Amino acid sequence: MKVWLACFLVLFALAELFDWLQKFNLPLPIYILGGAFLAVASNYDKIIDYYFDDQSIEASLEQPQLDSLTPSTHSISLPIASAVENAQTSQTDD
């Protein structure tokens, strides 16, 4: 009997709370600020790791280094580009 009474009181309290919350209205800026707060709170660990992660700071400060300073001796042939150039010169000759 006590369990039934406790369940009835809890369900009654939840129903009254739900009814009260349906009539409760907040202005739009409160919803916007609440959403922004939830976004920051849910990503708090990512934000802190981003600013205080030593590896990311060191990596951003380092200059990229090239493997080889000498230019490559291999030439790159572009047969498509030469075909286009040949087609253009043949059209201008017409």
C-alpha cells in the first residue's frame, strides 16, 4: 500500500510540474544564452585542450622544412596541354 501511495504522489507531483512548465514562458534571449551556455559546457574539454595543449602550440610555431633544397631534375610532360596548344595553333591558322 505504501508503494502505491508513493507512486501516486510522485506521479501527481510530476503531472502538476509538467502542467506548470507548459504555462511558463521565457523570452527569446534567455533561450539563446542558454543554448550558447550548453554549447560551451558540452565542448569545455575540447576548448581547454585546444588552448593549453603544448604540442599544438609548438607545431604551429615551427616553420615547415623542405626535405630537399635542390630543385628536381625530372621534367614533367603534359601531353594534354601540348595537344590543346596544337589545337589552338591550328585553329588560329585557319
